[in-house]
Amino acid sequence: MLEKLLLNHYEAAAVILSGIGLTNLLLQRNLIKKIIGLNIMDTAVYLFLAAKGYVEGRAAPILIQAEGGGWVTNPDVYVNPVPAGLVLTGIVVSVSVTAFALALTLRLYEHYGTLNIDEALMKMTEQQEDIEAKISQAEEDVLA
Amino acid sequence: MNEELKAVWASFFNWVMGNGPRPENEVIPAEPPPALPFTQKPKDKYSRFHEATLKERYSQWLEIHGLHLFSVLYSGVSVLLCIVLVSLLLATVAELPPFGHERNPANNEVIERYVKHGGRETGAQNIVAGLILDYRAFDTFGESSVLFTAAVSVLMILGASRRNSLKDDSKPHTHDPESGILQRGPPLMHHDDAILRGVASLSIPVILMMGCVVVINGHLSPGGGFSGGAILSTALILAANAYGFGKVHAFFSERTFIVSSSTALMIYALSKGYSFFTGANHLHSIIPKGTIGNILSAGLILPLDICVGLIVAGTLYGFYALFSEGDM
């Protein structure tokens, strides 16, 4: 098994990276570090796709000029062009999601003064209880 | 005489310092004896522990130990989950076909089809550009829309509230000591750095030209709208850092971003819609394919690349400006 893993070392590295990213996502309490974990998982996916598209000893999928004019369109000369397109899509979506998540985190920080998700939730509950207490107080006043 | 004067001065001094004579009927309270550690009353929670029913005991125990137990369990389970997942995936990876082998199932007839006919059908020398901007152009349109939507959402989340708060005061950023909530001040001014300005004035034209080359040669060489747009946005970010956001604001503001990006998206959608309509219905299309290898070739790929480049450059600069200044 180890030999096969060494043969597929790019894919193995991608899998381990995605595991690291997932652990980060689950265990970190800091929101920025959670987002970094998400980005590590994204990177693992790109690495896996790029490794799947590679073929030993072939050129990038940009047509090469043939000797007697014209273009070499023999498919045995070029690597797989499809993973490049897929990775492009992945990068764009990851950039968008990261920016959106960071913006939300920034607002959360401005509101609660902390990046720790537990502390923020605690403050959120406190504020909710305050509001509920005020509402019940107001109701009692009205009834009285 | 001397003794009397001294006594007067002393009483005057005492009067100034507030140490008046002690009242005659003053009662000095006796100090309570120090409490011995084992006589301290236990907390109410624990006091009736032995009298409580089993259910009450359980709820008390949960209240005291529950959160700690949960966090330990949570960490343990998540680490276990990750280890199991990684080992399962590694077992799968071990069964995958060897890396870089030409007989891999990923290198199938789809790739043959793209490489053999891609150049003739799309007119693009770069097969990836032909793939993402001709065969799968609607997918790329969706990507550009996602990017644009993300920029607009960040603008909504960060822009509106800050613009209001910036007008009010001119205090620097401070933390409220009690709640720890950030009181936002005006945006951080850029430092007028002569070295940065000198380097920027030399490198910004080169970076801009490089970005344009990458965008315009998207169908001939590696690159294209996304990478070229990212290079263009770095030039804008460098300019903002060297000369201040006000200078960049003069020619690239929020309004410019919205107008240019929406126009680019509209041009993309309309031209690609026309191309798909004529192609799917075997109508005569007015868009020529050109000869492979020329700049003006590959039909719609060049204008689409420019559209995507505009969107990406605006969006990435917008992210930077919004996160650092709260404004575009």
C-alpha cells in the first residue's frame, strides 16, 4: 500500500491536506482560522484535479506549430485540458466565498468585539436574554 | 510660649489635614476573628447534593461538568472523524491508477475530441481558453456572475454601515473597554512613503501592460481573463497603497466598478447568447473564426476575455479597498 501511495504521492498529499483543512474547520474556535482551514481544503481539491490531469512527458494544451506549417492536433502530445478549466472555476468560487465569509466575520467582530465563535455566541445569548427581560418587564408594567 | 505655639501649630496642622480630635464617645468595633478554612459554608449547589434525587443529581452534575465533557467529546470525535476520513481516502488513493500514466481513465475520448477539433472549431490556439470560453462559456459566465455577486455582497455588508459611521466622528479606532466592541474611527491614512512611490511609479505601467498582454493573449498563451484581471488589480492596489485611495478613487470608484462590471457581464451574456443561438440553430453567424495564432482570431474569445478581465480586476481591487478602507 505504501508503494502505491508513493506512486500517487500528489493525490495522497491532497488527501492529507484536505484532512488538515477539515480538522482546522472543526477544531479552531477562531473564525479567521476556520476560513483558513476552508481554504486549505480548496487547495487540496486543486492539487488533486491538477494531478489527475497530468500525463508524463506531454506538453501543456496549447497547440504547437507543426514543422510544415499548420498545427499539431495529435491528442497524444498534450496533457488533459479539462482539469485546468475545473480548477479555474474552483478558484473563482473559493475567492468569492472567502471574501464573503471574511466580510461577515468583520461585521461580527465589530459587533461583539471577538473572533472566538464561543464568546460571540455567549454574548449573543446574553443580549437576547437582556432583550427578553426588558420585554417581560415592559409587559408587567403595562399590566400593572 | 514656645510649647504653646507648637501645640497651636500642631492643632492647626491637624485641622488642615482633617485629623480632628477623636470624639470622646467613639466606639471602636472589635475585629471579627479570622474564619477558619474548614468552617466556610459550602456553596448552595453542593450543600444538598446528598439529599437530592438521582435526576436532580444528574442535572447538577451536567451543569457543572457538561460543557467541559462536551468540548472534550467534540474534539475527540472530530479528530477521530478526520483520521477515519483521511485513512479511507488514502486507501482509495492507493487503488487509483498510477500518477501521470497516459492510459488513465481521465484521459479519455473527451480529451481526444477537444484536442483534435478544438483548434478548428473555436479558432483558439490555447485549448483551455477554447474550452472555458467557447464550449463551456455559460459556465464561465456563471463564474463571473458569482464573483460580481460576491463583490456586491461585500459592498453591502461592509460599505453602508461604515460610510455612515465615518461621517460622524474623527476619532481613531478604539476598543470600548467594557464590552470590547470596536469603535470605528476614520480610515487609516496611507503613509506618504517616497520609496514606495518611486517604485510604484516605475512598476505600475509595467504591471498594467503585463496584465493587458495576459488578457489579450488569452487565446494564444497561458493566461486569460481571470489571471490577467488579477494582475491588473494588483496594479490598482499598488497605486492605492503608494498614492492613497483618493487618487485611485478619481478614476476607479464604486460607480465605475458597478458600471464597468455590469456592462461587461451584459456584453458577455448577449454576445454568447447570440453565438449559441446561431450555432444551435445552424444559422449564419457574423462572428468570424479567423486563423489560429493571430491576435484577432478565435471569434468571441478575445472580447469575452476582456470582459472577464474587467470584472476580475474591479472585483479584486474592490475586495481590497472594502476590507482596508470600508469604501471603494
